[in-house]
Amino acid sequence: MRWLCVVLLTLSSLPLLAQNAGVIRGVVADSASGQPLPGVGVRLLGQPGGTASDALGNFRFSGLPAGTYTLQATALGYGTRTQVVLLKAGESRTISLSLPTAALSLREVTVSQPRDVNQSLAAISHIDQVLRPVSSAQDLLRLVPGLFIAQHAGGGKAEQIFLRGFDCDHGTDFAVSIDGLPVNMVSHAHGQGYADFHFVIPETVDQLRVYKGPYTARFGDFATAGAGEFTTKTSLEHSQVKLELGQFDTRRALVLLDLLGHNDRHLLSKKPESAYLAAEYNFTNSYFDQKQHFNRFNGLAKYTGQLSERTSLMVLGSHFTSRWDASGQIPERGVREGLISRYGSIDPTEGGSTSRTNASAVLTTGLPHDAVLRQQVYYSKYDFSLYSNFTFYLQDPVNGDEIHQTDDRHLLGYTATYDRDAQLGGRGLHSTLGAGTRNDFSTLGLFHTVRRDTRLGTITNGRLYERNLNAYLDETLNLTERLTLNGSVRLDVFTFDFRGQLYDTTAAALTPLRGRKTRARVSPKLNAYYQLTPAVQLFARSGFGFHSNDARGVIRSTRADNALPRAIGYEVGSTFKPRPSLVVNAALWALHLQDELVYIGDAGEVESAGPTRRFGLDVSVRYQLTKALFADADLNYNHGRQVGAPAGANYIPLAPSFTSTGGLTLKRPGGLNASLRYRYIDDRPANDDGSITARGYFLLDAVVNYTKSRFQVGATVENLLNVEWNQAQFATETRLPTEPLGSSVDELHFTPGTPFFLKLNASVFF
């Protein structure tokens, strides 16, 4: 009977305790623009744990007894702010914090991520965004630790991507997005997952979030090796005009124009707003014997504003167009026998054009019970036209084997996420429910042509409709003050529909290719994070992912398992600070792929290489030597093999086994800034049996700038040592016009890398 009285007394006191518990809530904003800052770490000094600001910059601490608290907000690139709060019993206090920008100090970098725990590379990525020089869209992709790129058909085509032992081709196993817009194209005319990032103006990019492996439910298709989320700036520090001049007739002009100033004018509300325009024009003839005549225009307009205390709106529009001539990949024997120079071409009529127009709107709304609803709608109009010749005169000894690939596409999508912070058994629980759809409508074509002007035949053409419906639930539970669990599950449903024709080599005629198939994939994930000390975080992560097949391959195949090949990944690692100014991230990982898909561009087909298995070690080191001098290095070891293939014939073609990047950076708020950087990739097999080798290289690049409040002048040097190196490389069977009919040679073909290249720049700020 005594124990029953104790229980009743305890239960009767709970409402009184709840009434006496206080709440501290608030919002964090940028002191210059007034815009809310998401993801800022907020904690109560002397109290365990902490929280982070949500998408609207809001944070909340509940269940607090009366007392005096010291609130601290920290974010990389911003000055730390503290505020003393006197809280009475049952009181609810609202605090506003404004963070000013500040010089980078690695001493202030934290190794935990209270809002997005799966962003285990957050500390590394934030440091790189501040330190690493960026002057092109290619430089933006290189901000991903361990990622290498290669160009092989003129500057207007998407780069070949290498990451975690993958030759991702143009994006098959690495998902890329910008401001929530997907960059990868499904069932593209030139390759599955084609990720052309050239429509992004590098000076407008503000943040990069890197997720390696298939461990995050927010990402579905293509996110096997990882994913990169880029976001553009919400506001400009100042307007800018920039001019660049370089070798090989290279020139670039950039304009960034702040439309509202610093809260002096308003458009839709009287609360903080920002709006700006950005435009760039590029031209170069490049270093090839055949002038490239490359030109590109990018334009961007973006508005971000708070419509009310609990609602914000982002509206974005952009347009990109590009045209170029290309020298393509060349055979080693062509250079060796003196038929062409190292910078020559076998087919001088290669090249292409592409354009993309985007529109996007994001509405973020704060809801009761500490919840946030984010909704985005987007649309893209995309056009692609590419002339290539991979095999020269192997198929058609008279006219050559040039092909024309076309893609006329409309892309429409919608995503929504519902985020809420709650308590489960007295422990913090963050829940995210997401749903979305992506719809691609495209007219695809692949034709046999000669000298761009004459179409000799059709290989395949038709109309594509591909739809992805997806939903996911993500739960993050602070199981103890040190241990955090993250579990999630994602569902993707794909509809593949293609109506067209395909050339049948057996019948020597076009035959109908029509069909519609629906396939689904469920992808569970489970991750654990343990805060061993304030300077050491340990993690163990696992998850299922997938990459989709080309719709034409899905329709043609009789297999039911080739539409969405499964990927299974797992890793263990740590982010730690052995010294206050030294940040290290290390991960030992493995990834099993159900089917390695290889797109054969000149046939419009997808080949199955079967299952593959990879494992590796990633290490990233960032060190602040002095107040202004920083050193960094990424070292990535990868080992991959085809499963089931005999030993000695089970290599994964072009998969790198060791890569490394790094350098020294001098970074000051004003005055002289400089960076010396290296890139290294080792030799690797170019075919299954390793009889053909893709050659590695070591390169040095340098950047120097002199910056004052009103202007900046600088110079960039690529390939400082003028090394002869191969950029894109392939093992290809070809025939040259001088060789006998019926003969062919299977050997290394390559696109030569940039020689010593000097570029000067000057900017004016206003």
C-alpha cells in the first residue's frame, strides 16, 4: 500500500513540475543580411548536449528549472555569440542572436553535427569552402573530398567522375543537386545519371554538404558512392564585376548585382529580404590544335525573404547555354606514328551544344510543436546535342562512325519534408518525413552522321517518360548524452516508359521498342554516432541504396532485377581533433553493387558487368599552421573487383586504387592570399584483365590574389610544372582511316590534359 501512495504522489506532482519547467527559444540570423541561419550549433554552457537551429533559424530548450543560463551559438565562418539568460520558474524566454562573419579558426571547429548527424564530413567541407580557391564549376565538384573529374569532349560536356573506387562515368553513382534541383539526368542520351554542372556560377555557391555512401534517406537514385548538395547564397556581401583573361584566347566576364542592398528596400514583406542577379560569359579556344570555339552563358536570379515570423520563401530562376567544338579522345598509336600531334584529332567535326533553364520555389513554414514544413516545386527545360566518334572508321570505313546524340527534355518535380523535434523517454528525438516526385519527359535520339551535316541512319529514337515517386522516414534519437542513433527507411517507385525504335543489327532494320514497366526499391539505413570526448566522434554506418538503369535497357530486358540494381554499404570511422587546430576524418568502408551498369553511347545500350565489390580507406586532414596559413590533404585508397569473374580478368575498368589531393593556403581577410595545390591519381587497369593501363599523374596548381575592400586582382596557374598528362582515358577498339579494312586495334585512347595555363583576373566590389 505504501508503494501505491508513492506512485500516486509522484503522478500528481508531474503537472506541477511541468508548470515549473522553463523554456528558452530563439532565432539565429546573419548580422549583415538579417536572414535566418540554419544549422547553427546552440548549447547551454555547463549543460550536456545541445541543439541546432532549424531551417528558419529557430532553436528551443525545454524542461529547464529556474536559474541563470549562458547561451552560446557557434557556426563555422561566423563569430561565436554568448548571452546570459535569467529564467524564472515556468517562464518562456525568446532570444534573438545575430552572428557576424569572422576569419576561419580551426580551434572553433566542432566534430559533432547536432542537426544533421549523417553529414560526417561537415567540418571538413566547411573548412574547404573557406580555404580552397574556386574559379569554375569543375572546382566546385573537386570540393568533394576524394572526388576526381576528367573532361573528354570539350568544355561544355559533363565531366567523368571518380569517387570511392568508382568510375561514375558522368554521374551514375554520385548524386548531385543545387538548391534542391537534381543535376543528374535519368535515361540521358549520353549516359545514365549524366550530371552537367556547368549551369552553376561558382561565385554564387555558398555551401556544400557531402554524404559518402548510401547512408542517408534523403537521397535515392545514384547516391551509392555518395551525394553532394550545393546551395547558392541567400544574399551578396557586395555587388561585383570580374574580368578574366588567359592563354588560348580564354576570357570570362562576371557580374553579381545586389538588388536590395542591406535591407534598405523591400519587395514582398517588411522583414529581412534579399535579391540578386548573377551572370557570366565564358569563351576559350582551348589548347587543342582544333580550335574549340567554346562559349557559355549563365544567368541567375534569386530572391530569399521572410514573409512572416514563421514563413520564408525562396524563388530562383536560371538559364544556361553552351556551344563548342571538340577534339575528342585520340589513340596512342595515332600520336606514336605521327598521324596527329598530342593535341590533335582524328575526327575534327566533333562537338555539341546544350542548354538548361530552371525555375524553383521553396516555401518553408514553421508549424506548432516545433515542426517545420519545407515544400519545393521545380521545373527544368533541357536540350542536348552532341557529335562524337569513339571508334573512328571501324563500323563505316567510308564515312566514319560519327554519332549524333540528342535529348529534348522537360523535368518537373516536387519535394516536401516535415521536420519535428520531440521527446521520447526524456531523450531528444528528431523526426523527418519526406515525400516527392520527379517526372522526366524527353525525346531521345541516336543517329549515324557524317561531318555533323548529314544524317546517314537512325540507331534509336523515341519518347521517354520516367517517373519516380518516393517517401522516407528518418529518426534520430539521442539515446544517451553521448550516443546518437539514426535509423531510416526509403521507398522509391519508378515507372519506365519508352515508345520508339531501335536498330536491330540481326535484321539490319529499325524495329519497334515500346513498353512500360514499374519497379520499386525499399532502402533501409542504420547509423550510430558516439561522442567519445568533445574532440572525438566515432561512427558506424550502414545502408541500402541503388542506381537506376536506362529506361531503354529496362524495356528491352527480360530480367526483373536490372531496373534498380541494389547497393549495400557500410563503414566505421571517426572525426577527431588530436590538436586544437588539427581536424581529421577517417573512414574504413565497403560497398557491394548488385550490377555494375556500363552505358555504350555509340549503340544506345547498357551493358551489365555483373556484381562488384569494393572496400577502401578515406583520410582527410585539415591543419591550421598559423593564424593565416593552412595545410590540407585527402588520401583515398580503394580496392574493387568484379564478383564471379576469374582472377586476373576481374578488374573494374578505370577504377582508381589511390588518389590524393592537398596543398597549402595563405588566407587573410584582406591583402595577399595564395594557394599551392596538388592532385595525384595512380595508374589503373583500363580493361577487365589489366592488359591496358590508364596512366596516373601528379599536378600542381597555384592561385594568388590581392584583395582590398573595393577591388581584387589575381592569377591562376593550372599545371604549374607543365606535365604531359592524360585526362580522360579509355580502352577502345578502333580503326584509323590509314589502316587495312577489317583490321582494328584495342588500345588506350585519351584526351590530353591541360598544359601550363595562366589566367589573370580583376574584380571591382561596390
